[in-house]
Amino acid sequence: MSAVLSVQNLQHQYAGVHALRGVSFELQQGECVALIGPNGAGKSTCFACLAGQQNATSGQVVWRHQNLKQVSVTERRALGIGRTFQVAQVFEALTVIQNLQLVLKANKAVSALDSLDDCEHEAALAWAQTMGLEELGLEALHDAAAHLSYGNKKRLELAMAMAGLPHPEQGLLLLDEPAAGLSPEERLDMMARIRKLTQQGTTVLYTEHNMDAVFGVADRVLVLMEGQLLAQGLPEDMAAHPEVRARYLGAGFALTERGRHA
């Protein structure tokens, strides 16, 4: 099976500081892959280069046989690449439903004559349901997103990222710490929803510091250290990797029988 995403020898510098030093990996369609490592390892820079917010100094990013060099963020989204951020990014002055209507309408032509409340309402409700936001009730869905709890803002941001893709089941989601700031119960729910998206065909690459949102969730784990991939492989192999344990996870790191961090 050929990879849908191929990253080859990705390098990036900031004023002489090497944030990425020849990072290479591939993703298959429908994979859920975690990119882990300490602060300063280069994870955010890697995501920015993949999503188009940064242009890599050198190397290649190929998505579905298309080289993404010089392809803008907007063009990448049209090709099926979306992302979320460590701190949830939503339009707080708009209602929950309007946030989704806006990104759905942005996939098509937007006219000054359009009334946002009349655009893509059923599709917006469907995405709210997919992410469990319908549990809040219709009144909350038509209230300002600023009034959502942080966990629900993270759900909304994920729904917006998916709704913004032309063919979500064939897309690539780059999730920057999707479980950050969530309670253990919210993390479990968030990661279950992300796994369900991959089961429907969406490819997911995510960064995370909460190891219970990595082990027992990801199909594979990439370990980034000082701008280089230290190791990559199955979660259980990375949990047992001597250098990964010594330099990042810690010697006392252990997994439960169900594959989760103990």
C-alpha cells in the first residue's frame, strides 16, 4: 500500500537554529499516528511545515502524490489537509452552529448577499452531532461559542477542521495536542472520537504530552528529539525502546495490559 503522506528529509532553521534536522516518515490512509517528544523537540515546527504556516528550509512534503512546496494553507485545505491548535481556535462571537456554517460555506463561494444563518444548517448540525455537541441542546448550539466549556471548544474546533475539508474521509488532520487542558474523562472521549474518524478513512497525525492519549490510541508513534526522529514504530515497541525511555518517557514508564500508560 502506497503512503498518502510522505515527508522526506524535512529541515527548518530559525536564524541559524536547527528546529528540524532531516525528518522523514510516511503515513497510510486511515492511520492514527502520534508525534511525541519534549518541549523544543520540533513538533510544532513540523506541524507548521506540513500545514503550510511555515515553508521548510529544505526537504519534501508529498500529499497524495502532490508536492506541497509553495502550496498555501488555503490551497492545502482544498487538497484535504486541516489542522487544530494546542489552544482551541474558534470564533467566540459566533454561535456554535455559525462556526460550523462558516467553514462549510467557505468550501463554496461566499457572497456578501449570503445570510450565515441560512447556509449549510443541516450539515452544520450533522457535524455538531458527530462531535457530541448536540448533547448540549439546541439553545446552547445557537448561543455564542464563547460560552462553551474548554472541552467543548476543543470538540468544536475538531468539528470545524473536519467540516472544512472537501472530502473528510480522505483527508489529513494535523492535531496539535488535541487532549491538552482536558480532564481524563474528556481526553478519553476526545481520543475515541478521533479514532472513529480514522476508522472512517481520515488520516490523523497528532502531537500529545498526555501519554494516556498516545499509548492505547495511536497505531504508531514517532519520537522526535532535538529536531530529529529518534525512533518510530508500534506503541509497545516505543514504550520499551531503551533510548526513548531514558531520554523522554522515563525508566519507570509502564503500560497496562490494555496498552495504556499506567
